[in-house]
Amino acid sequence: MQDKLNQIKSDYLNQINKANSLSQLDQVFLRLFGKNGEITILPKDFPSLAKNELKVIGPLFNFVKQELEKAIDEKRHQVKEAGYKTLATEEWNPDQLIEIKKRQGQLHPISEFEKKIADLFIKLGFQQFDGPQVDTDLNNFELLNIPPQHPARDMWDTFYINSGGNQNKLLLRTHTSNTQIHVMKELKPPFRMMTIGRCFRYENLDARHEHTFDQFEIIYVDRKLSMANLQYLSEYLLKGMFVDDISVRLSPGYYPFTEPSAHIFGTCVFCKSKGCKICGNTGELELAGAGMIHPNVLKNCGIDPEEFSGIAWGVGPGRMAMLKYDVSDLRSFNSADLNFLKGLSSESK
Ligand code: FA5
């Protein structure tokens, strides 16, 4: 038995040495360790061995088995490494290299548009602030003079994150007006602030309504401000972003957090005021909501309404970009259609 084991060892080490492919090594492995492999069947003869002989054969068997397994493993590794080297040297053909062309990135047209709006107001001394997209019911509604059960909540229905006790209820903000509250609580008037950010609404979607869209909002708090300042800033925005002859119209509106309130309209560029399906046959598009900050809101933020007044308005840059770029469906901006978006870059306009 001892001779047989030594014979198997030397024969198979020889075969393993000569093998130069993984499939040859698999064959050798099967001949040794397969169902009827030479190493597999050997222990069947152990019961017929004398005890003394078994004491020698047992450890020798284990040693030979481990040596052969180790030799196969090492040879497999060598064969694989040699294969990689061949691939890297002989099969590598530099002619197959494909040139990866550099692609020039650009800002999304809405971001580009928002940057231009912000630049306009930086010139007038407005500071930019960022407000939370997830906020409390208190900041999004109550401190803006919209108590629970107020019918105006229907217009700004949103997505709720938890139903925790009323004021602490978390929601996705419906407008950037929550930022008014954060800023007015922190700053002492007079101040001019602006904010741009994402808003969310539980909306019926159409060419002018998205469930997720951006708003740009300004607040100006000082002594002796009036609707005349509001009219001026609205025209400043629209003329700055469009052309000097765009007509701006303020019509009376209602917002619980402003008094008086107004809707700001710009001429519909699609039909040139004739009336079309984009503007709902009105000849103009509503771009912003605005007004003088309600005394209750000023008080809620610790500002004395007897001494200070404030102007606020919030516009949808997406709606304005529709006009600027002649896009008939707001949803195209989020379509991820690169050809469409590239066509709207500042260079092409
Ligand atoms: C507001 O959200 C007020 N917070 C604006 C405001 C601020 C009024 C400060 C007074 C003082 P409104 O819901 O009308 O108002 O929205 C303002 C603008 O956001 C709209 O004129 C429109 O341009 C844009 N907008 C509103 N809803 C959507 C929507 N679903 N998809 C795209 N744009 C929208």
C-alpha cells in the first residue's frame, strides 16, 4: 500500500506538471478525486490492513492527498496567470481602441434661468437664503395665517410625511413662502431676501402644473413700502428676463399671507395675446402671486406691523421658462430628453 501511494504521488505530480490548460487539470483532478478516482477508492482497502500498517498508511494517505490537491491548485493558478499574460500581450490590439469623445456639460435650462433671476436681484441688494423642503405644518401654513381647516389649504394640498400632533406635522412644502417665516424670525428689518427652491403639490398634472416644481420668492421688509414698489419689482423681473415691451398686469387676488394680494400676469408669447390653449384663451399667463405681507404674518415673526411693511412675491421659474424658450408643456423640462434640453442652452437662445 505504501509503494502504491508513493507511485500514485509521483505519477500524478508528473501529470500535473505537464498539464498546460485548465481542462487538462480538471481531467487529472477527476482521475484522482472523482467518484472512482484513485485517491477516492483507496480507503476502501484500509479495513484489510494490519493495525501497525494502518498507523503508517493513514498519515501517509492524508499527506499524499494534500500534496496532490495543493499541486493542482498551484498549477491552476499558474495556468490562469499565463493565460492573462497571453491576453495582455498577444491578443491586445491597440487598433481596437475607441476614442471616447469629451462631452461638454451644461446647466439644466431651469437652473440657468434661475441663476439669471437671482443675478437680477443680487444687483438690487437681495440676499439669497435656502429654506427646508421638508418643513412643519406651522411654518408652511399656520404662521402664514393659514390655520387648520382654512379653505385655502385645499389650493396647496401636499404630501404629508407624518401625522404627528398638528403644528409639528411634517410635510413637503407647497411653496417657498415657508422660507419667509424662517428668515423673518431671524433677521431684523429692514432687509431684502430671496430664495429659490423645490416645492411639491398634490396636483392634477397638465401642461402648466407639475407635482414637483421650483419657485422663486422675494421678501422686502422696510418702512413705508407700498404696492407701487411691488409693481416696480414685478416689471423689473419680467423686463430683465424677457424683453422691454412685455406687458405686466397685476390683478387683485387672494392669499391668506398677504393683504392686499395680487396675481402677476405676463403677455402670452405663444399667441401674442390672441388667446390659445396654453394660456387657456386668456392671452396672458399667470406667473406669480404677490402682495403686501399680512400684518398677522409680520407679528407671528416678531416684526411690528405698525412700523414695518413688507412686499412678497413667489413666481414659478418653470412657467417663465416656458415663455422664454417657447415650450408648450412644462413637463418637457423634466423629460430627461437631452436633445431638447441642449437646444435650450443659453448659447442657442
Ligand atoms: C404661491 O405659492 C404663493 N406662496 C406665492 C406668493 C408668495 C404669494 C408671496 C404672495 C406672496 P401660487 O400657488 O399661486 O402662490 O404659486 C405661485 C407661482 O408658482 C404660480 O404663479 C406658478 O408660476 C407657480 N406654480 C404654482 N403651482 C405650480 C405647479 N403645480 N406647477 C408649476 N408651477 C406652479
